[in-house]
Amino acid sequence: GKTCIDAVAIDLPGYGDSHVNRPGSAALRADYLARVVNETIPNKNIILISPSMSGLIIKISDYSKILTPTLITYGSRDKRLGRNGAHFLKHLPNSKVIVVKNAGHAWYMEKPKIWHRHILRFIKNINRD
């Protein structure tokens, strides 16, 4: 059968080519994300999908405390952040890394069918646990 999922896309401010005020500390960034989630979809379990520099929403030293299932993906041709980000994010204890061949930094936009297949498989595996 088909999988139906409510989705809310959050583009976290202040990274990459964004020209907005950057939330200063990891605590401020985490507070911003918590407010967005609580105001948008209160009292629901959520699956947060956040691209690129979003791994910096918390301090790297706190990664080991996060037990949430985490899917880390990047394109094999990503010259900006892919391997570097995965190097830090692999410290999340319940994480899985997928490297997509012949894809760049924003591979989820380059190859949306592959992106959706990986995301849906990941969500189905979470729901089995």
C-alpha cells in the first residue's frame, strides 16, 4: 500500500549561502528548532529532515546523547560538506550513512526519486521498531 506522511520542511537559517542573521550558539539554534517544531506540529512524533549544515544545530560533544534514529546522506561528488559532515554525524549512536554515487551537495534535489526511496525505507524501518 501507499505510505502517507505529513511533512513540514524547515530550512534552518544562517548557513551556506543564506543571507539572514545566524543564530549564534548551538543552544540558540536548538531553541529555534524546538520552537518551530512545537508551534507547527505540537504533540506529535516527528521525523526531522534537515539538509546541509543542520548537523551543527547542537554541539558535537552532545551527539552521543542523541538516541534518535538518524539517516545521514551525501553525494559522492559533494566537495563542500559531505564527508566532513558525515565524519562528525557518525558519532550519533543510532545513525546510518548513505553515500549516493555521482551526486553533488544537494543530491536530494538532483535525484529526488532516489531520495524519496531512501527516506521512505528509513521511515518504514523506524516504524517497525
